[in-house]
Amino acid sequence: MNIDHKWIISARKRAPIFKTSQRGPHSRRLRFERLEQRQLLTTFYVATNGNDNNPGTEARPMASLNHAQILAKAGDTVYLESGTYQWTALWWQQSGAAGAPIVISSAPGDSAIISGRNMPAQGFTFGVQASYVIVENLTITDARGSGLGFYQAKNCTAYNVTVDNSQNIGIQVGDSADSTMLLTQGDAVENCTVYNNSLENSPAERTANSAWGAGISVSGARDITLSGNSVYQNYGEGIDIICANVCSVQTNTIHDNFSVECYLDNAVYTTVQNNFIYCGGNSAYYRYGVGAIGISLANEVHSFQNLNNYNRIQDNIVEGGSYGFVAFDSYGLGYAFRDTLVINNTFYDAKDSLVDIQNSRGTNVGNRIANNIFEQTGGAAVIAVFQSGGVSYDHNLWWGGNGNNGGMNGVGDVKKNPLLTAPGGSSVTGYQPAHGSPAIGAGTATGAPSWNFWWKSRGNSINIGAW
């Protein structure tokens, strides 16, 4: 509640503050100071056996988050006790404030599950249209549409949230119709587990005209951070950034998703860094009989366009799948690969080729591929290049495959075995170059990230690859 300018004791229940004024040897006049306006922070409780007529105390919990938001104010916390909540609607619109967010979480030691079984077939099981809200330590499951949505939300965070079994997208950030990309900004999805979503494209439901969402999707937004998440076994892309600006996709583990593990579609000033992307061999998520592309850029047709530009792909480890890195020029509108830097990544063992740069329309311009390890173990091409104009190559290590590196012989290139310690598995340490590797110290400092895959300083000696 707000404590207004009243002559009462302070919110901390200390004694009233007063001063004295001397009027005579035996008389005093009490003078009270005006207290500053303060707000008491409150913790509310919600339980499956609660009642929305209750005040929301631990002893008398409420029954729904929709009712809790009527009472919650900036700085308050709403705890959900253990159990499965099957509401018919959940749309949170109460905002917190900078330094005083509203926190919605499982109660300490509890595990709350929000089910979308009774929700409408479209929309979110848990929608947030507010500012400074933290959603944490929850499971969101069985969405008939998408799981968790930050829609026209600002400075909101999803932390340690598990989202699974959604018909469409697991976690969606943004308003896909917002061409300004200003209504949704400053949000973060951190340390979340997102799997088995986009069920509308599962083998049981897939048709010739099926579309699909993603595990985590950002669309019509800016300044969004996706960090430390585990995104796997979704029947759509793992992570996609669509018609969005100034986003960061970092330190995520992404594997065994459908089509593309990490997809930039109409993305500008977006950084994809320090991610571990691999194909674990689960054929249920294959497309055309092969695992997903590791990292891909394209410009599909949307309600508004925001053509790919000024993106950075750095310090990632990408293993397996159909291709390691693809820039599509022949798909959609073209113009996918412009002023983009692909640097200090390790690409290992793709079925088709590790790099596929398409430029059939001649739209590539200002791109650079440098300091990367490209190691192919099968007979496929290391790099497939179609009309390679608009791309420069330098200080890359090429090894294996059919010996074809697309005719690219850049300055500082190395064509030797990189001597990775134990590549091909789901352990990131296996992609570290062993002592004596020709990749060690063979890179260039020009454009190189200051930190390697493990966020350790590169110092003055620059390796080729993510380490």
C-alpha cells in the first residue's frame, strides 16, 4: 500500500521523530517531521486450493494470478505453491518499476506448473504485456498455442522457466506486427529449458503445408537477450530472430531441432556468440532425412521487412547437421548476407557442407569469414560457394572432406588437421585444439572477439577457432 503524508509512525514501525522547541523553563511543544512517501513490499501467495476472495497470505492464498495482479504493485512478489494450475486465461498487465520489478515464481521449495489445456487454441498460456516483470522457477506446459509470451513488454525477464509441449512456439518475445520494433524491448530469456514444442509440425500432425514455430522466437522487438538456455527437440527452429534489431543469442546449448538450430531472418545488429550447437542424431527431428542446419541467415517475406545486416557470428561451436553455416540468397527476398562478420567459430562435420554461401542474385556485400576452423570428416565438401562475390576470407583453417574449399585461398589460411581433442560428441571440451595444433596462434586480431568460447581473454595470441 502507499503511505501518504500522514502524521503517523513510519513504515518500519520506529518511534515518531520529533523535535522540541523551548517556550519556557517548564514547557515544550512537540514538532513532528513529515515522513517521506513509502511503499510496503508485499508477498502474495497463490495455491490450487486457494480462493480469490482471500487476501493472498500464505495461510489464506488466492486461486489465480489474474486476481493477484489486481493487488500486486512494483517490488511485490507473487508465489505459486506446488501443483498444476489449469486456468482458462492468464494475461499479466501489471507493471513493476526499475529496481522494483514484480516477481512471479514458484514458492521457495515448491514446483508450480501452469497448464494450457483449458486455454484458447491461439495465444499464450502465460502472456505478459507489462514492464519490469520477472517470471521465474515455473513450468509452462501443454499450450494450445504458445507457452510464454512477452508481448509489447519492456524490461521483462524469464529465468529458469521450463516450457514444453506447446502446439506452437515455446517462448515468444515481441509483437510480430510492430514494424517500429519499439513496443517490445529490453527483455531477456535466461537459463530456461525449452523442448518438445511446435507440436503442430510433429510427425503425427505434419502435413504438406505445415508451418512451424520455434523453441524460442523473437519477432518485432529490439534489445532482446537470450542467454544460457537449453533448447532442444522442438519440431521447429531452435532459436529464431525474425524482424528484430540489436539482439544477443549467447551461451545457449541448442541441439536436435527441426530445420535450423539458430535462424536469423530479417535481423539487424544481432550477435550470435558462445553457443554450443550440435546434432545428437535423433532422427525424429530430421528434415529431408538429415539433422538441422547449424546457423542460417535468410530474409523471408513478412508483414514488414528488416533485411539482414550488420550481424556477428562469433565464438560458436557447431557440430553435425546438414550444414554448419548457410547464407540464403536464392530463398525469400535474398539479401541475407550483408556486412556480416563470421569469426572465431569452430564448425565440425556436416553432412552436406560446412559452409554454403549462396549469391545467385548478387546481393551479398561487405561480408567477412575469418579465424574459423572448418573440419569435415566425411566425403562432403568443406565449403560450397555459389558466386562468391561480396565475401572475403582470411585466416581460416580448412581440413578434410573432399578437399574442396571453394577455391578460397585467403590470407593466413591453414590447410592442416586442427588436432581437436575429441570432437564429434556433446562435450564442448572435445573441440579444444590439442597442444601442437596448427590453429594455435595462427589467427588475426583484426575483428577478433576479446573473449573466447569460455569467456576467457584471448590476450595477444589469437587462435583460429572458438577457443
